[in-house]
Amino acid sequence: MTPAVHAVFGLFLMPLAAEFGWARASISGVLGVLALVGAVSYPMIGRYVDQHGARRTLLIGIFGLALSIAALSLTGGSLIQFYATFAVLAVFGAMAGTPIFQKVIADWFEQNRGTALGVSAGGGCGLGSVVLPVLGAVLVQAWGWRAGYMGISGFMLVIAFPLLWLLLRDRSVSDDTEQMPEREGLTLAEATHTPAFWLVLIALAAGAGGTTAVFSHVVPILSDRGFSIGTGTAVVSVFALVTSGWQIATGRIMDMIQTPRVAVPMYLMAVVGLVLLETGQGMPQLILGGALLGVGLGGQFGALPYFIARYFGVRHFGSIIGAMYSAVIAAQGTTPILLDAVYDAQHSYRIALIGVGGALVAGALLLTLLPRYSRSAQTAEGLMVAGH
């Protein structure tokens, strides 16, 4: 979902505005549709995969997401049609979203879970967020935005779907030589009664929501400052590559350093990245800004599944991460609209970026309030103690 939609969104923003005369905020409104549909869908899908496994859900989601992206190439001059296509895309995108993959990883890996989550999500989303913007930029510049959507769809159908069909399977008791111990943990309802749940949810929504919105707007932000699309695409690629690598690093760091506060400096580095993105005058400064923003985003997405497993267990991991992602997706859908609304009013993204920076600082402060991890985190009683 992140590489195929958010990472390439900025490539299509200006061509769509130019061809149909739509305001940028109106186009970014589709991210609000993604947020609304995702907020409703993720908890239900998470509960389903907790009970029935993730393989079938992921296969249907990837196939439907690819067809939905292809359907965007048929967009006419109707915003209603554009929004309706994104609404369908959002359902399939939630079925193939990162939380569902993370459910599979959390089930398969017990030791070094943070590292495994970081490698899978960071490597996958990061690689896709490097490859797909480059593919999209080449196609858009050579044959137009419709070809860009078709190329991204084709890439998913040719690469992603066959790999999942051949290699992905859910873990079951029969996968172990001895019976797999029953996995315990809080239900979603029990988790919501702990302070840790709300601290993690708000901090991650504030951080990942704002940083992802900036990620999808790097090209227009730099284009409006006079830099070329090539420069913007290069910064996006660095942003994505560092996000990928730093998710892996975050998982490893969290396995080694047993405190949730290790994520705080990552938030603050993203604030510095925002400043460089808006004020940097040369490629080195812009690349550094993209790299620091990647540290922030990688840290945010790397920390979320690890926090859930440590504070609430993995028995109901799908339901809890689905609820958490509802908040993150809601922030991701709202912030881009605000960014473009500010641009339409001020002809500059600066005020909006200051707001994102403030949200990152607030998220960092909330993380300092998280309790220590409980050694008895595999039991509901121990988890409730950890929450309080």
C-alpha cells in the first residue's frame, strides 16, 4: 500500500491538476477516502486474520489492489469517479496492508521478533518505495500519467502476486515438531484499557501520519521551490531507502535495548529533516533532509508492531494492530489534505510543514511516558500491569 499509492502520489498530483483543472487539495482528498475506508476496514480484517490466517486475505488484496490502480488510468474529468475508484482501492489496500504481513511475521518469529519485523516490512516497503517511484516517474515523463498507473499495476501482478501465491503460508501447530505453545495476550478491548495503548496510538499516528504525508509531497514541495522532478524523485528515493534500512535498524535496536524511549531521537531527527527539506539550497542538504525524514518514518513504523507485541502479546495481534493502523491511516489521510489546503491558501507548504514538525515533537514527548516492558508480557495479567 505504501509503495504503490503513497510513495508515488506526488508524481500524479501535478499532472492530474493540470489536465483536469482540479485543486491540489481536491486531489489529495482521495487520501482522506483511504483514511476513512482504512479506519473501518483494518480492525475487521485484523480480527478475521487472527481467526482464519492471512494467506487468502493477502492474495485477494494484492490482486484487487493491482486492478484498482489500473482502473485509475481510466479516470475522466469526474472527481466523483476518481474518489469512487480510490474507495474500492482502499478496501483491497487494507487487505494487503503492512499490518497483515506483520501478523504473519509476528506468528512465525518469537525470538528476535523486532529484527524480523524490521527486515520484512522495512525491506519490502523500502524496496518498493524506491523502485515504484522511479518506474512511475519514467512512465509519466515518457507516456503520461495513465501509463504510470498501468505500469505500477502490472508490476504488482507480475512480481508480487506470483511470489505470494508460491511462497506465503500461515503458521499452524503442525509446523512445529512439538505442539506450539498457546500464545497469550490481551484482547483489543483489554488493550484499550491500558495507558500504553493510547500513548502508542497517539504518538505513532502523530509521527507516521505527518511524516508519510510529507513523503507523498516531496516532489511538489521541491518543485514549488524551483527544483526539478528528477531532484524530487532522488530525494524520495533516499527517503524511502533510509526508511527501509532504518526499520531494520529499529527492530534490531529494540531487540537489544529494552526501552521504548529509543524511538524518541528518531522523531527529533525527522524534525531536522523537515527543516532541511524546506530550506536546503543544494542537493547535499536535500538528500540529508530526506535521509533524516527516513530515519523518523522508519523508526515510527519499526516501533509500532514491536510495541504491540511487547505490551499486548500476539494472540490478538491482528485486531490490535488493525485498530492502531486505523488511527495512523486516519492521520495519513487528513494531513495531506491539510498540506494542500495550506498550499492553496498560502501558495507555500511552509506553515503546514511547521505543523508536522510540532506533531513530531509532541509524539516524541508522549513516547517518554511509556512504561517499561513487563517481563510477564505474555500473560494478560502481566500486560495489564505493564499498561499501568
